[in-house]
Amino acid sequence: MAAVSQSGNRVVVVLLHSNKGEETHQNIAYIHSMLGQLRLVAQTEGADMLTYLIDMAYLEAGDLQAGRCPLSQVRQSKPEPRS
């Protein structure tokens, strides 16, 4: 299940799942899919360096999705708001 909100020309999709493992897997799958689409747009526009960088991220997301490389073990917590 996904919650979608739009602000101006930005669309934000938040994926909602019942357990953390499923959530992580589906989030990575979503990222992989979006990067594939962005890669095609960058390639169509002739943005070679951007295409290359997006392609590297696309390949990394595919490796994460397939379990060929581990997720980072260190996750940053959100910083405390200043008073």
C-alpha cells in the first residue's frame, strides 16, 4: 500500500507495510524502478554523466534487491530538533 502526496511539481510516495523486512524490500524495489525510469529520461535528454550516475545507483539498487550485497548496518537517526 502506498500513500501519495503532491506538492507543486514534486510527488512523494510513502510505502506502507506490515513488517520492516517487507517494507525495506519493497522500498528498494520502488527505488530500483524509479531509477530505471530516470535513467531513460536522462539518456533521452543526452545527459551522459547523469545517465551514468543514475545507472550506477540503478545497479546498486538491483544488487540490494537481489541480495547480492548487504544493506548498510549503520543507520543514522533523525537529529533532535533544536529548542
